[in-house]
Amino acid sequence: MLLLPSLTTIAPAAFLADDTMVACYELGGGWMHIGPVKVGRRAFLGNSGMAGPGRTVPRNGLVAVLSSTPRKAKRGSSWLGNPPARLRRKQTDADDSRTFHPPVRLKIARSLWELLRIVAGFTTAWIALLVLAMLNLLWLQLGLGAAIALSGVVMLAAGAVAAGVTTVVKWTLVGRIDASEHPLWSSFIWRNEVSDSFVEMVARPWFAEKASGTPALAVWLRTLGASVGKGVWCETYWLPEADLVRLGAGSTVNRGCVVQTHLFHDRIMQLDAVVLADGATLGPNGVILPAASIDAGATVGPGSLVMRGERVPTGSLWSGNPITPWHQPPWTR
């Protein structure tokens, strides 16, 4: 989350997803614009959602993935896109004790699971210490030149260990993930978050970032449960629930993309599959939501959002937030 704390008010029971931008300054026409922002009670600001200076996410309101907050919004309204457009949304019925008002026993249980996140930090530190110890041993036994020459092999081994540990943690804590729904205050959510902390703190720095776009990343994603066909070009490790992702042969997932297999509206995690068929392309910094698919040979342009349940037809071109038909200039065809 990016925000200016002194200008931000977050009401009780609000939900801010990953990579949100709240009360960040805006630049334009030689001016810097700053202003207060409020995220109202039980409001939801989705992944990479934006609440600019002077904006308010209304009470019980929703600003969707990769969307901006409108200047004025009524209580309970939902918004999508940039610029934002009104979005129809069906409220999800759920047990309040599992969403907004958990009993003490659930708070204690969650606290214990949250403590386990520190293990991911310890693990990445242990790997760093092992790397230093191995390089020091090579230096003492074989000399500085040999240690430098073999340092690449040591780092590759460290990456393999980090990836392997993360895979073991995923299957141990979470197991196979199917299309389903889970309230915020439930064991599955907490176990999944601990597993994700290993992805971000262990696998990402030691392996996933460096392996971007390589066959090694595809192999690792398969160990997490993803279906990855031959010749896939994948420049992102952001496949939150890999079991629900299918990347067909020759498909392309560009840098900065998020293959989003869950939504968290109304504090209910709703999981569903995402499919890129053979030869499909998701452009740089694109996002595709659960139950959506890009058919064979179809292309979604950069910075675009494929909505939940949408299907991009075979061989077609789409772009935008949300996507609309993409009419390429004649000279690019």
C-alpha cells in the first residue's frame, strides 16, 4: 500500500487489498495536488485500486481492481475502471461472525497463524547465511578466483532451495486449491497467506524474479500446481492460487501481469479458474480476473483488465480497463 498517513482516514471494517494507492500526490500542469482521503466503514478498495486526493470510498462502497475512486460516490455504490464507471454488484450474504465480527477464539487463532509469517523471514535469512558460508569455504579452500568463478553455481543452488522450500510449504499448508469460497476468518485464508509469504519473501528474491521469462519459472509454477504448456512465455510469478491457472502451449503472460484467481468482495474469498488458451497473450501489466479466459490466438493489450467471467474470442484483439475491441492502426498490422 502507498499512502500519506497524515492525509488518510481508514474507517473500521474497511478492506484495502494489495498495492493500493491512497492519498498519493498527483502531478499535472506544473502543480502538485495533495488532499485528504477517506476509506469508509466496510468499504473495499481492490488490488491496485486508487483513491486520489480529495476522494472518498463510500461506506459499504467498492472500488474494483485497477480502478480509481470517483469524485463523488453514494453510500453502497461500486465502481470499475479508470475513469471509473458505475458497476452493478450483488451483495454476498455471509455469517457476520466469519467476516466483520469474529469471536475471540478466531482472533486468537488468526494471531497464531500470523506469527508463522516470521518463519519466511527466518528462512530467507538462513539461505543468505548458507550462501555466505559456502562462498567463504570456497575462498578458503580454493582461493578467491575459484570462489568468484563458482559464485554463480552457489546462487543457482540457493534459488533452487528457495523455490523448493516454497513449494513444500504450499502443499503442506494448503494442498490442492479448487474453485470455492472462504470467509475472511477461516483457516484456509490464514494458511494461504502464510504460504504466500514464502512466495514473496523466499522464492521471489532468490529465484522467481531472476527466473522471469525462463523455462525454470515454468517448471516451478508447475510444482505449485499450475498447468503450463510447452513454449509458454511467462514473466510473472503472480499466480496467487496456481492450481487454478492454465496457460496453453505458446501463450504469453508479460511482465507485471497478475493472473488473479480470487476476489475478496464483502470479505468472502471467491476462487475460480483462469485460462489462457494456446497462443493467447496477456499484455504487460494486464490483469485477468477469476472465471475469465483468453481464447486461442487472442491478445489483450497492455494495462488492461479482463473482467470476471469474460471470454476473449479466438484471434481477437482487446484492450482497456475494462477491455473493449482494440482497433490497431493500419501501419502496425
